[in-house]
Amino acid sequence: MVLVVAAAVTFSASNAGGIRTAEPLDAPPVLVLANASSSRTASPERTRAAPTPPRAVDRTRPPTVQAPMSKVAPVFAFQGFRDTTDLRLNGSATVADGRLVLASGRDRAGSAWSTTTIDPSRSFSTGFSFEITKISDGIAFVVQGRSGTARGSSGEGLGYGARPGTGRPRIRPSLAVEFDAWPNAFDPVDRQHVAVTRNGDVTRHLVWTEPGFSLYGRGVVNVWIDYDARMHRLRVYASGKSGFRPAEPLVTTSVDLRRIVGTGQAHVGLTGGTGITTVADPVAAVTAWNLKLR
């Protein structure tokens, strides 16, 4: 006896991953028995339908981030500020309503340093969220080799610096990333800007750019700063729209933090300042802050 299998099928590509599934034509598969004393049509073999491919997951949107965070164990992490534990506050800096208020009112300067110091020869990532309610001078992230009581000038000094030759206090040795909301005559642009400065000299900018959004009066601004000690590279990212880290940094510059602030342990902190011409009752406050060594 000879067994002949006759089947007619077509193939089509599904939408998921090019998987192909069989689709029968109008006639089902038929078993034909040759040289048999009688012939009959056999029932087609039942087949199990292929499972429906799972729906593709949209991975284009990053996970929600409540506050800027990096990917390794933190040296410290403040998700809101309940008290002054683990902080050294100077000048107008205070903790109120779960926020670290650096400066409020007119002609004020404040600094807040973590009580945990870092090795300036190590790479790190830091992130913080801040809000400036009304136009004011701005805030800065500072790494310095002076002390936990260091504080710069109010107004254009942003709580960390001053113009050289004025006799006003500035923190040195230091490296600062400033978020300057009030343009001064010595600034590189007559608009708001983000810049990197050295030794508290607010008139000399190692690198600067305009943020592309307002630094005050528009809610929370999120900031991410990465320092690569091996490459001597500092990158600054900022967003005024969401907690999602932008793909491209606002500024990138080459700095050797160990040579700038010296050997040993360095203080890391946030500073802020308001001026005498500031709109009444501005508040420069930080709502979250973390730092992690890499």
C-alpha cells in the first residue's frame, strides 16, 4: 500500500517578529489511499493553533524618576529635608517645610554642605531638584577644599563667589556649577545661563550655555552632574520639564578636580544668593539631593 499525503496551504507573515503561520485553503488536507480495496476520505488531523504573540512593550519612554538619581550606592540621598541631620548650614540656609532653603528675601547668601566629604580623585554622580519662586540671582553646586563653614557673597555671588578685587568673600579653592538667573554686566550673556567657574570667581566662566528654559518661576528644575576622574570630564544635564534626564548634556568641560581643590577630602554642597534689587520675597530652595561615587 502506498500512502500519499496531499495538502494545500499558504503562508503569511504575522506582524510580530516575522513569525509565519499556516493558513489552509478552501479544501482541507486529504489522505488518499491507493491500491486499497476501498477508498474513503479520512478526517484531517487536528492541529493546535499557534499561540498569539505577546504585545510588544513600549520601551521608548524611560521609567519615571521622582528625583535625579545615579545607578550606584549613594554616599547620601535626601528625598526631602526633614531636619538638618547630615548637613552643615551657613548664612541664610535653613530647612523648612521639607525643603532646603538656601536664600530667601533680599540680599541673602546661604550654603549647605554635606557632613560626609568625598575624595576629589574619585568619579561621582550627583543630582538635585531646585525651585526659585521669583526672579533672583540663583544657586550653585560646589565642591571645595576649604571647610564646612565656607560661604560666599550674596547677590551676584550666588552664595559661593564674588568679583575679584571687591573684598567680598568667595570660596576657594573650589569648583562650582552655577545656575544664574540674573544677568550681570560681567556675565557672558545678558540672559539666564548655566556655567562652570573656579575658585569663586563669578566673572570667569570655564564653559557656559543658556539653559533653554527659565530657571525661576516655572516650578522645579532637575539637575544631573557627572564627573569622570579618569577622563577629567565634567558633564551637566538639566531639565525644566520633567524628571527625565536629557540625552545630551547642557555643558561639558575638562577639569581635574583633585588639582583644583587639593588632595584629601573635599566638601560638597549647594549655595544660593539673592540681591538688593531682587523682587520681594523670592525663595531659592532644594527639594531633593543625592550623590554617589562611581
